[in-house]
Amino acid sequence: MTAPGHPLRVVLVEDSLLLREGLVRLFDEAGYVTAGAFGDADDIVARVQGVMADVAILDVRLPPDFRDEGIRAALRLRAQLPAVGILVLSQYVEGVYARELLAGGDGGIGYLLKDRVTSLDEFTDAVRRVHEGGTVLDPLVVKQLIAARPDPVAALTPRERDVLELMAEGRSNGTIAARLFIGVGAVEKNVSSIFQKLGLEESGTDHRRVLAVLAYLQHG
């Protein structure tokens, strides 16, 4: 890890020679040290560790297959060198890869579209924030992640949604039955189905009825 007052050390993995050279110049202008610049992610952990890099910047698609080599390399780095910041660059919005990187819940992660590298200040600031343990996501990536987020309430039937709405009002099963003109047994079946669809397993500490209502309120 770079000591306070010393320039930030970066390892760059990008198969395009033109872009790689351009990024190296950009880092020079920002006062960063390019400790290594490679066209593939072979032995990435040893490379990053060997030059004591602070941040690794990787293209998503790298040789030999140009599929997800960069992401897999980033995940190896995160597992073996968790103190190293990781910034992934992509030509397109690929939400699946972003979710993989963020799955651990830790900071020091970034996912940007390559279009962002045209702005010196914006890009070098992203590198700095990743180094400091922040999370940097391209706005388009954020939009896709939000759009793809599962909505368990959407899986409920119209009757189950009616029951859940009355639960949110604090109604008992008997009152819900009277309001919906159904039997109490039918209400209980709907409530059980709601719990199941919302993934609310019976627990000795959590009140499933309250958690179901919270899910409803968050949905609304």
C-alpha cells in the first residue's frame, strides 16, 4: 500500500495498445505511477503483488477469449489481495459483471464505461476514490442494476396484494376476512403464501408480519 504523501501506484490491464498508452499518459498527468501495463491478465495476482500496486484497472474482456477474463481476474485479486482497489472498464453496460464485483459488499470497487476515460479529472478521481475504499459505478450501470432488482411484491396475486395491503393497515386476519368477504382460513392461506413469496422464513426473532409489511411499504 502506498504510504501517505507518495504517488498512487497503478497496474493497468488493457489489450488495446492505443488505449493502454493513452491511459499511461493520463496517469502521468495525474501524478500516478503506472507500476505495470499489460495486455492480458495472466498471473495478475503475482504481477500486482510484485509491484506493490494500490489499484488494478482491468478491461472486462481480455485475451484469450475476450469474454469475462478481466472480471475473473478482478475477483481473484479481491479474494487474494483485498487491500488493492479494483476499477473495471467496459465498452458496454454489463450488469451481471457489476453484481459479481459488488457481491462481497466491500468498497474499493469501481465499474466504469470506457467513454468516461475521455475526462481526465473524472477518471483519475474515480481511481483515487477506489483507492480510498469507495465504490464508483457508472450512472448507466446503476440504472441497470436498479431496473434488474427483483421485486418480490410483484410476484403476489391480486388477492395476496389485497391481504398484504390490509396487513399494512394493521388489520387482523378476522378483519381482513370480513373486508374481503372470505373465510379466515383463506386469509391464513394467503398470508402463508405471502411469507413464502417474500422469502420470510419462520424465525424466533423476526416478526414475519412486520417484515412483510415493510416489503410492501418499500415497494410502494
